[in-house]
Amino acid sequence: MRKEKNYAKLLLMGLLALSLTACSSDNEETPQKQIDIELTPAASMVYGKQQSIDLPSSVLEASDVQISLDFSLNENVKVNASENLNDKLLKALTVNKQSGKININSSLLYPNGAVSGNGTKLPDSYKVIVKASSVSQNFQGKQTIDFKITPANLSMKGIESKVAIPVAYVIYGDAASFELEAPQTVSADMSWAIENQSSIGTDVSLSSNVLKFPANAGDPDKKSEKAYDVTPVLLKDGFRVASTTFRVIFIPKIKFFFGAYYPEYDLTIVLNNLHIALSNGYVSAAPAFSPEAYKSSFAINGIKKDGQSFTDTESIFSINEKTGSVTVKKSISLTAGAYEITVKAITTTGLEFLTTLTLNMSKAE
């Protein structure tokens, strides 16, 4: 009797264990698959530009895919009175499942490594953890992308900007102001500044986006060159988002005329209205040009006869491009009158100056 009771007890315990195992097997969930998202790395981008990163088709195939962005790998520094860096990243990076892209708008961020006026330093690159998961496809995965923003380039209105350092020449005594142009819209949270103001002193100032030089800038005697290398910058929340280096060179006043100039006495003798014989031909003296160091080339800019435009169809008038001397060929087709020749001088700095030489032609007695 005792043996039958023990047997029944063991049988009951076995059935209970089998039941529990079956229940456990029925309730156990299939482990979630871990996948590689395999995003294309983001490239370096210039501030103000936009870039997109394609999401892989293997992720987008899941109709219920959830994609989130995690910015916790960046130090969440305070960038202005009301926002931290992660607030900016949240606005700058958006996920568009319809197009299958992660969009980056760099104009809502700042160039990496920038330091604000109060000493806040931004990370050397922005790191973003992209997370993707799907219930229907039973997967999850994540990948970190790393991208960098570099400052944009400012330009000067009317100044060639394709060279490494744009240069402008100013004649002493002329007004000097230059308008800065940004490649993107200047918003209310931006301001202009001169980064190297302390090294160049008060000879240059900035009013909004206009660089200004006072009348007394450069050499006090206005006889020798004086160069200023200015670094204007565009700031957003105190961080530099665009900049350039711009060179302004003040040069002595150019003296250019037909006659003679004696620089040691600052003496000028003008000989630009001469009488010559008609049809005999003529070669003028070279015009005075000072300082000589800026002399480059000469050209005839136009001719008038007795105040009216004259077309030199026979190429009677010519000029020595190196010296500026004007030649009149012997010709019987010219008629008596005052021939005013406008000569253009081009300096080594690219500046252009005009002067006139009037040849009064009449028959020799």
C-alpha cells in the first residue's frame, strides 16, 4: 500500500514537471536579431551646406522600422543662453523614412573645434548613434556616424577671391572701405568681428559687414607701401562660422602725365599739348610715371580730333607698350587739327590710370 502511494506521488510530480516545461517552452520569446546597419560614413562638409546619408534597404524593408538618433557621445556643452549642443544636433539631423535618408543641415550647427568668446569649445567632430529596430522583422541594430563641419569662406565684394589671399590696393588719400559677403544668409544670432584686431590696431574697423580704413592709415608720410592682413569673421553664438584673410596694401599716389617729374623736389612739368607738323610723323617722349616700381604697361584708350571721336582705320597712331611713347606714322590722309590721345597706364598692382597727349597738327610753313 505504501509502495503504491509513493508511485502515485512520483507520477504526479513527473506530470507537473512536464507541464511546467511545456508552459515554459510555449512562453519563451525568439531572441531578437542584431543587425549591421552599414551606413555610408558622412564626409566633411562646409558650414551652410547640407548632406544626406542613405539608410540601407535591409532596414527600410520593415514597414514598422523605428529609427532614432542618440547624441550622448558628444559633450553636451551650452552654446547659448537657452540651448545646449544636443538641442542643436536634434534640429540639424532629421530622419526621413519616406526618402530613406538621414539629413544633416550644417547651418543649424557650428564648425567643429570652434571656441566661443567665453571659452566654450565644441568637439572636434560630431558623433551620432543611429539606432534601428523592427517588431515585425524582429531585429535591432545601431551604428555610430562621425562627421565634421569646417568654416565657410567670406569674400569681398568686387575683389577676386579665387587666390589664397585676396588683395586690394589703395592709393593714399583715397577712401577705403570693403564690403564683406557671406555665402549664406546672415541671421539675427550672427555678428561680424575682426579676429586679429589687437595685432592690426585701430587702422581698420568694422561697421556691420564693411571694413573701413581711416584717411591716416598706412605710412604717415604716404611715400612707402603699407600692408594690412585682416582676418574678418562671422560669428554665430560667439563661434566662428565663416572667415577669410584679406590683404589691403596702401601705395603712394601715382603720378602719370606727359612731361617731367622730379621726385626729389616734388616738381612737375606738364608737356601734354604740343604742336607738330602735319604728315611728317612724330615720336613722343615717354610719359612720366612715378613711383617707377609700379610701372607695368601702356595702351591707347581712345583718340579724338577737335573734340570728336576719331577712328584710326589706318593704324597711324601706336604706342610702345613698355614705355608709353606715342608714335604717329607719316601719312597724307591726316588733316590739320588737334588730336587728343588718351593713354592708359596699367600698374603692377592692376590699377589703371588715364592721361592725355594733345598733338596740334598743322602744315609746316
